Amino acid sequence: MSNSLYGPLHDVAEDAGYADPPARAGFFTDTSVCIGCKACEVACKEWNAVPDDGFALTGMSYDNTGGLGASTWRHVAFIEQSRPREVGDGDGGTRWLMASDVCKHCTHAACLDVCPTGALFRTEFATVVVQQDVCNGCAYCVSACPYGVIDRREGDGRAWKCTMCYDRIADGMEPACAKACPTDSIQYGPLDELRERARARLDELHEQGVAEARLYGEDENDGVGGDGAFFLLLDEPETYGLPPDPVVTTRDLPAMWKWAGGAAAALAGAVAVSFLGRR
Amino acid sequence: MPKRGGERAMVPRVEFGSYYGRPVLKRPRWQAPHLPGYLYFGGLSGAAAAMAAMADATGRGRLSLTGRVTAATAAAAGSALLVAELGRPERFLNMLRVFKPTSPMSVGSWVLATHGALTGLSAASGVTGAAPWLGRAAGAGAALTGPVLATYTGVLMADTAVPAWHEGYRHLPLLFAGSALASAGAVGMAAVPRGQAGPARRMALLGAGLELAAAGTLEKGAGMREQAELISEPYRTGRAGALLRLGRGLTAAGAAGAFAAGRSRTVAVVSGLALTGGALCTRFGVFYAGLASAEDPKYTVVPQRARRATGA
């Protein structure tokens, strides 16, 4: 129980109470081969019957989805960058970054920690899923997620997010987004295996001279104990709309209760003191 | 930075990367007046219950009755606001299907349910005169749940990814405790004859002092771990800053009035209203500061980058 709120945790499903769980499932999203086709967004909507979330144009880029939300469980970011052209800089000038974002299925999931109804739960695959027949729409998870992933759906009133296709993976199939991805930018599998594959891919890119390649969310010593869905990025996380160093809010919960306990005692003491002395 | 005409920016603009300036965090779905209203009523109910129990113990009948009725009414009003805030209000009882120590809202739901039942009993007994021993016992119980109800809301707000709320986890419970004391004291000194309202006036004074001190440290970011100046900025600027400044003025005026309220019922009522207004402004200010903090990616990105740079 020592690392149940914060820190590295190897047996995530066991910690949640499963006796003999399958290997932890994960996504490795290698953005260096993403072509921005958005097949993942479409496949996710189709398989999970996620309603549309408007047909507005953002006007900022080829990304007209904007970000993850109650009705967007995969989101393809599109970033156009211009660099000054230099002599010998073969493909310099402009580059496009594309990245398919998704719920991180954190080792220490703040959404799950703060959910007051038990609607959010840890599956045997160590993923995080909302039980829609339990959620009462209190929206605590929305404010707790350090990645801004989960949201409440307007008109429906409940919180929704990626389930890592719980129904598919329970039947031994890969999630719809990974299945549809034409370049294998989205890879699904046992998390340990994916981490090894990602490190090999990172070495390969560094050898090719892509010095800016880095992994995001694979480190179990980070603020959320590592992500079940992690990424290979070609720029700083915030360029993609990701927080550079997220920390699960519940890390500080014991300290918070201590301050609240002190404040409650102060309140009671102040009332008692007010009744001292003459009437 | 180019120098023109001898002018130069004294405060460097915050440089940070983002995805087209879009927020990293989701905008909290909690709304006004529901959430800040609940914070006010929860605090009022908690402190009023403690006041009523002490008034019982010291034989102040009118103050006790006022405290009991206030505690029960405010608990009911707060509960109604909480239920109305849900996306699926008809499922509010799902709050009580589990008890989760990691969820301040779960803990708070159980505290509110217990406190609501106890204050309801003690108020019913106080008003009807039936089963006075039961009323006193329930009131004594509510004096235990009350201080928890008034302060757990600080944890409720702080246990989020919203930087201004999260980093305020030391300040918010004390701020809400002070504000709750002032709120209950305000009702007591306005509603009870001057002769019995002495403790209420002292509660109002102590509460206003604590509220002003805690708000001051929160607005300065004193005690916040990193980038305190930046993370506390939403408490000083915009709608939240204006509300907190107004609240400070009202609370200070109400406290000054509470000094003189022993001599005039009119002064007691006016300063009670000022303290109530101050407490409401405090709650709405804290709420809007969180919205501003979540909506601008700089509050998320800059402190996290700094943390990564220092390896803390």
C-alpha cells in the first residue's frame, strides 16, 4: 500500500484487488510515423458509438477536433513549425508534427482517486474505465485530471473518456484506434513489451540524428507513476498540448487533510473561546 | 528586447510553449452559484452547529435556537445546491454507495449526510420543544461534524489539478474556517437580542480576522512551493481579484461593526450583512480564481517546466 497514491507501482491491477490479473495493457503512440490521417479518431467513434462533437472549423490548422473531451477519445494534433533555413539543411524550413493523443491510463489516476461514486474503476488490465450506469456527473474527475482528458458530456450529464476498448481487449482484440492506424503509430500490447520497443525506437531515431526525439509518460518515476498510454514526441510536450511534468493531485492528499484537520480544530477552538467569560 | 525611447519592460513576459494557446486542463464543470454557494452554506451550517451546541451548554436559549435552525437550514440549502450541480441529479444517492478516503467528495458526502440529519433533528426538537434530550444530543454530535463540514471543502477544491486551487491547499481550509466563523457569527449577532449575542460577536471577530489573514497569504502565494507569484496571480487579477478585494472590504467593515454591535441592534444587523457579503465574495472569488487558473495554459506549463528544470 506504500505506493498506492504516488511513486512507482509494478503490480497496478493487484494493488486494485485483482488476484491473478493479465499483463498490464498499454498504448505506445510513436508520433514520428503519424501521418495525421485521423483514422484513429474515426475508428474510435465508430466502435464506441461516440456522438459527434460539432462540425466547427478551428481555423488554426488542419486540426478541427481541438482536443480530447467527453466525445473525443482520440485526438490528432497538427503542428506546423517554421525554422530558418540553413546551408546544408536539406529538408529545413517547415516541418509538420502530428500526434494522436489519448487518455493516459495513469498508474496513479487522479480521476479514479477522486471519483466519489466508484463509477471510475481500475480494470484487470490496469486501465481506467467509467461505469456509465453509476456515474452521477459530479465532474470531480474533470478538475482532477492533470492532462485535461476526461470531461462531462453536455446533455448527457455523465463523464466520458477512452476505455482502451475494454470490450475488445477483453476478447483478445486490439483497440479500434490501434487496429485502424495505417502506419502503426499507435501500438497496443503488454506495457512492458511496448516500453522496450519504444526505447529501441528512440535509440534508432537518435542514431539517425533526430536528437529531439524523446519518450513521454514511460517513466514510472514521474508524477503519475508512469502512463499506461505513453508517447514518442519530436518536441516539448507542451507543443502538443501535453503538460511537461504532471503530478497526481492525490500525492498531496494526506498533507491536505492535515491542514483541514488543523483548520477544523481552529474553528472549534474559536467557537469555544468565544463563549468564555461573562454572558 | 529592443529598447525604444528609453522604455523597457520591467516585468518580463512569460515565455512558454503551448498548443495554439489552448488550455492543458479542462475547464472545471462546477458552476456558479452552485459551488461557491455550497461552500458558503456548508461553512455557515458547520460553524452555526458548533455555536448552537456551546450556547446549549452555557444556557443561552435564544442563541442555541438560532444556531440550530441556521445549521439545519443551511445544510439543506447546501445539499440542494450540490444535487442541482450534478449532471445526473436523480443519481445523487450514488454518492453514498461507497466510502472512499481518497475522494474528498465521498468523505464530504458522508459528513454532509450525517451533519444534515443531526442538525435537522436538533432544529426540529428546538422548534417544537419535543424530546429536548434528543435535540441536545444531536446538537452535540453536529458540533463535531460541523467543523469538519466547514473545512473539508478546502481539501475538495485543492485536490484537483487546477494550480491555483491545488497550491492553495494550506490556505483554503483556514480561509474557509475563518469565513464560516464570520458567517455564523453574523447570523447570530443579527438574529439574537444583544444580551445573548456576545459569543456570536466574538465569533464574528475571530472569524473575520482569520479570513482576512488567510486570504492575504493566499493572494500573495505565501507558502506555495514553486512559482508562487505566478500560481497565485489569479487571486489578484480579473473577476476573482475584484471579488476578493470587495470581500476583504466587506469583511473588514463588518468586523469593525461587530465591535460596536453590542450597543445597537441596527449596527449588529448591518455588520452581519457586511460579513455575510464578505464571506460570499470570498467563496465566489476562490471559485473564479480556479477557472482562470485552468483556462490559461501558462499556469500549468510554466511551473511544471521550472520544476523539471530544477529536477525537484
